Amino acid sequence: MSGHSKWATIKHRKGAADAKRAASFTKLIREVEVAAREKGPDPAMNFRLRLAMDRARSANVPKDNIERAVARGSGAGSDVQIEETRYEAYGPGGVGLIVECLTDNRNRAANDVKLTLSKKGGSFAAPGSVSFQFENKGVVRLGSVSADKRDEVELALIDAGAEDIKHEEEETVVICPINDLSNITDACNNLSLDIKQAQIEWVPKVLVEADDESLETLSNLIDALEELDDVQNVFTNV
């Protein structure tokens, strides 16, 4: 089994656990709050907020909790300031990692990430030493698109701004410039496609190979990082 196939198998096996972690109310609420603070409380004018609210609703976060998070982000009702921070790291075999956090305590977040890396086979990296290997892109994950519909779907999504469309066993992944992410999600809705997730991600410019042992260690490292309260996303170039 090739390295990439092995990694796909690992990701699929851990998919249920990953989804459970991603559905953490606290993490979803933090994303709503930060999105509202960044570009305002109106989801019609703030696409990041719209995505964050959609994810929260999909995870059954109560409406009142979402509305309070929007209010806090707009400057009402809380003295606690949630900040965005990003850390770069190396995993086993020199694999690059980008760890995105939303936290009310940068020192705690940094210490937790460093400790987890040291325990699980990774190492902290200097800012810029890993991120240059990635690009910030819009990524939409869909339910698997049947073979007979792929041509129609691909044409519509390319017209909407898609740069790459990958049909995988369990899902279809659409990659686009950040500014076209809203157009892509609208096109998917018009085609009645099943949007599993839409967000801005760090997409590797070039994928690297890793042996089976390194992939297992990497998977355990990512799991441990994602379990940290302050960690929102972990991206890798495998």
C-alpha cells in the first residue's frame, strides 16, 4: 500500500472520532465569536461568520449560544478576548504541520502545543519555516458525487472558480481561491450537493511521502493536538 493510500485509510478509520472532536461546542462557538469580531455580525455580509454559524448549527449548538457568541464578537457581554494564533511544526519524517488555535491565553496554547509535540514525536518550528510549503485556499468537502454526475458538477464548479476537484472514495473535495469560496458553496447548493464542510484551509503545494510507521505516529500526533481545547485545525502536507 502506498504512503498516500495508507494515510487515506488512517484518516477514514479515524473519521468518526475526528468529527466528534470537531463538533466540540466550545471550539465552534469560539469560531463564531472570532468571525463576528473580524468582519461584523451580519452573516449575509460576513462569509466566514456564515460558515461558522452553519457548522455550529450542524453540530446542534443551541441557537441562543450562537447568538450570544455573535454578540460577544461584536463587543457585547464579555471581557474575555479570544485570539487567533498559528504554530508551525515538524512531525515524524519531516512532515510539515500547521496548527491553528483560538485561545484566550496565548502562553497556555503555545505551551500545550509544544508539550504535545514533544510527547508525540513532533517538534516546534520557527514561523515561516513550514508555512511556505502551503497555500491558504478555500476547501469544500462534499458527499461522494456519482460518476454519471461528475462532468456536470465539474463544469459548474469550474465556472464558479474551482481550481481543483478531487473525487475520492468517501467524498469529493473542491479547492478554490479564498475569494471564490462563497461562489463555490452557492454552486454546490444550486446543484443540490451534500456539503459536509466548507472552510479556509492550508493546502500543501507539494505532498510528501512518509512510511507506514511515520504515518501511524503522525496520526496519533494529530489526534493529540486536536484534543487540545485551544486547537481548532491541524493541517499537514502528507
